[in-house]
Amino acid sequence: MPPSNRPMFTMTADALVIADFGPRASRRRRAPGPYRRLLATPGARAFTIGNLLARLPMGMFGVSAVVMIAGTRGSYALAGAVTAAGLGATAVVAPWTARLVDRHGQAKIAVPATVLAALGSLALLLCVHLGAPAWTLFVSYAATATTPNLGGMSRARWAHLLDGDERSLHVANSFEQAVDEACFMLGPVLAAFLCTAFFPEAGTLTGVVLLVSGVLVFTAQRATEPPVRGRGPAKAPLRAPGVPPLLAVCLAMGAVFGSIEVVTIAFADTQGHRSAAGVVLALQAAGSCAAGLVYGAGSRTGTGSAADRYVWCIAAMTALLTLPLLAASLTGSLPVLAVALLIAGMATAPTMVTGMTLIQRRTPPGHLNEGMTLAVTGLLAGIACGSAAGGWTAEHVSPLAGYGIPVTAGAVALLTALGWARR
């Protein structure tokens, strides 16, 4: 008798026996998850690998520069001033680099821009190592501002590959935000380890190698590169309707991130555990990373408008930001604060994913990378402002009062988003 996939029935003396000879794989096969389906898109895994290599150094360069300069020159003030100058240069140069990428293509612009940025990092390394004048450190680190926005270029590729598929694009944006959080969680830890375990320049040197190799792998995937639209009649993103208020929200959210980082370091220092501040902040990033993956896999883009979801996400983020303030003021315990930051971080990624989706939708055709980079620039400017405000409050008032800065910045972001949504 030929084999059958149907269950067979037979009787024994006192029992009914059911035998299923069907293939086990067919019975237990599960549908692939959303992220597995996303990475199954032709060409996606290749450019994602290069993008991951190139984005990890984004969380390494700042810490590496501070450790390298402070360790050899004995001045945290000089190290902070150099990194702040580089941040300011990035805010000015990055949108222009992104515009060139949109106009001429990712490979043509990203590779030379990355090489110039890598030379700036190597020049900083040599100037520090050889004891060059302080002004050379500022000039060298400012040259790293040409580093292209890898996250924006990756999101542009997803938008090109998933054109018209809103659900898959939502998953892609969630994945990219989780990658951002993971890089900024692991990057500083890796940089600190390299600089302390080997030599002060090890973090910068490793970051340069990862950045250049990652960009080369990323740009080599020409099949997934978005087509160049050239000079179109569309408005620049800054003049597009609805974009400026969204950038203002990014500025306020950057202030949240910058102030939390500085205030947490100050709080841990007052508790006598300054070295544990990195672990505490990493927990916040871990919470955001996990929430971003869950948000992309489980949320429904058809439930309400993206603008409404954005307002609710910011409201949840602002409410959760009160937890670190309460934990620090009521308990004064660093472990309790770490748990509070872990929970508070869970609202960050969903907020960022929804905000980036809105900016993508409102950015004119042919300017997507520029629009994404303007959002990142707003975040960087907010981080600088939040760091300054949080540092001043922690030093002149108290670290406990400093945790009021992120709550205030979150409230400003919420009010701005509410005004934008009503219009």
C-alpha cells in the first residue's frame, strides 16, 4: 500500500491507536517572524552587515577621544571642548553631506567623505600622541564631521526596497532604531575597554578600521542603492510642510538624552560608584533596544494615525522619565535608579521609530537622506544643550535636581508635538 500523509486508525484489545506518518517538519513549521522576513529581502543582509560594522564606531569615537586626550594631556576640560567642537562641526556639515548623497548617490559621496573623516581621526591620534598644540586637536576632530549618516542611508535603502509596503517599512524602521540603540550601548563599552586594556589610542584606531571597512562593504551593494533623482523641483526638507516642528521635537528629545547621561554620571559619582555609570546607562539603552524590537514586531500601523501614535509615545516617555527622578530622590540607590532607567528607556525607541516615520513621509522625494540627517542633527544639538543644562544643574544645585531636566525637556517635546498634531 502506498504511503499516506493521513492519520491511520487501528484497534488493540482495549485502546484506539492513531498513527500520523506525515512529515514532522510540515506539522511544526512556523511562519517566519517579521525581522526574518525583512532580512530575507534580496540584498538586505549584505548591506546590513556593512552598515552594522560602520555604525558601531559612532558610539566609540567620543569616548575614545575623551579617554585619549584626558589620559595624555591630563585635562578633561580640553577633552570635552574638543568633542563639543566636533559635535558642532557635525551639526553644520552633516546636512550638506547628506544633500550630496541624495544628489549624487551613496557610493560616490559616502566613500570619500568617510575617508576624509578617517583621516581626521588619525590626525587627532597623531596630534595627541606627538604632543601637538591644542588647536590641532580641534581642527583634526572637526574634520570627522564629514562622516556620512549611515543610519539615514540604511533607512533610505529600506524605503527604496519596500516602496509602498507600510507594514514592512515600520518593521525596518524599528530594526534600524534597535541597531542605533545597540551601537550606542556597546560602542562606549568597547571603546573604554580598548583604551584601558591596551593603549589610549586603541579605541580610535579600531573605530577607524571598522568605519572604513563597513562603509566599503555597505556601498559595494549597488543593487540596493536608491536611484539618484538629481536636482528636482521639490522643496528642501527644512521648508517642507510639517518638518520644522518635527525637528523641534527632535531637539527637545536630544536634550532628554544628553541631560540623563551627564546627570547619571554625576549621581553615580556622588554615590562613590562613578565607574558603574556606564553600566547604568547601558541598561537604559538595552530597554530601548528591546522595546524597539517588540514595537516593530507587534504594533499595528493601521491603529490610529502615525501623528496620534507619536503624541502618545512622547506622553508615555515623559511620564516614564519621572521614574529616575523618583528613584534618585526617594531611595538614593544606584541599583534602583538602574531599574528606573531600564523602564524609562522602553518608551524611547517607539517614539523615535514613529518620529522617523513621520519625517520620512513628509520629506520631499529625492531628499530622504537629508531629511533623516536633519533629524539626527536636531538630536545632536539637543544632546549638547541637555548635557550643558544637566551638568550645570548637577554641579550648582544637585544631581537629584538634575533629573528634572529630562522631565522638562520631555514635556516641551510633548507640547510641541501636540501643537503640531492639532495643525
